[in-house]
Amino acid sequence: MGRILGQNQFEYKSLLKNFKQIKSKNIMKPGRAESSSKDTVMNRLLKMTLDEMGLSTERISKCEVNTEKLVHEVLNDLRVQDKFRQIKFHLWNLPNVRGDRNQLKHLFKQIITNACLYRSSNQPEIIITAEEGDGKIVFSFQDNGIGIAKSQQTDIFKPFNRGIIKNECKGVGLGLTICRYITENHDGQIWVQSIGQGCGSTFYVSLPCLHAPQIGYQWEYAEQAIGNTMSV
């Protein structure tokens, strides 16, 4: 996070340490005050991350985006690293959509990176495609990796939740939360399906068709949604 947060690194680390302490205390002895404090710190951490990455709603600029070209850019970025070069990718039927190109690239890159990192002993393969229907385009990112337990398939989108299997991957657990924020910011949805651990996973991203009306998504709703998620 130091590379991302620059001058805000000290505040971010301090908030993250505070959040972990509150979370630990809340697990041992749940209380309303701790829960409220945790939500406040968590929202600040998330907003700082979004702002520093240029993903906040104040900077959104929607245009027509060629997702096939976008995915190829993501793959070229990843293949600079040796650990991604042996992965087989299969792409087809990737249409244009309307959205913020920077945000959509981050969304796709995060999902594809996760699929690459959470691999099994099999030859890694990732299938990326899309289908259109009912005014929506549903992108699917299917991998043959370690899979996700059914009990974790909702929780992994919550802030600071890295699931049961941490693997060797580093992070604080905000990647999929940001993916959810971006999809909702585009009037869309994100979800995952997996039979279970060891069976691979398929992440789905639903976005409005190119000429569908755009409702828009505001930061205050993001804070409310995240707060509601943490209170479950």
C-alpha cells in the first residue's frame, strides 16, 4: 500500500492498525461502540484507497470502452511478470460497454490477477467471455484454481476479508470490495460461483448494455452499503 498511498502512507498504516485492534476486540467481546468505531475507520481506509487509486466517483468519466482491447492490455501488463507467463487465457465475445475506462480496467485486472494467483496444481487456464440479455452484459471469468468455499462466496466481497485460504498472496482484503464498488458505480453487480475448494471459480460482472440508461452511484451510498455489510 505504500506505493499507492504516497504521502498518506503513515495515516493509512495507523488507521489499519487501529482497525485490526478494534476488529480483534469486537470478536472477543462484541459491542455497539466498537462496531461503530470499526465502521468509521473502515470507511476512511476504503475512501483513502479509492481516492489514491483515482477510483472515486468525483473522478469518474464514462465513455464507450472496447473491453476486448482492455483485457488484452491487462494481460500484457501481467505478462511482464514471470509468474503470469505460463497461464493460458481464452477470450471471446467481449463487447463494448459504457463506463469509466480506468475503473473498468482496474476491475478486470483485479479479477484476472486473483484468478492467476489463487491457482491449483493444474495448468492454470482462464476463460473470459460475455453474454448479453435483458439489457445487461454479463462478463464471466472462469478459472481452474483452488476454488472458494460456499460459506465464503458472499463474505469475500466484504472489506478486509481475505477468505479462509490466504495462499502466499499479500494484501489487506480490499481488492474485491473495490471491485464491488466499481460495478455498483456502473449500475452493475458482481458475484462468484464455485462448487467448493479445489474446483475452480467463476466470477461474474453484470453491466448495462452500451445504450442502456445509466443511473449513477454516489459515494454516500457506498458508505451506507459497506456499513450495512459489516453489521451482518
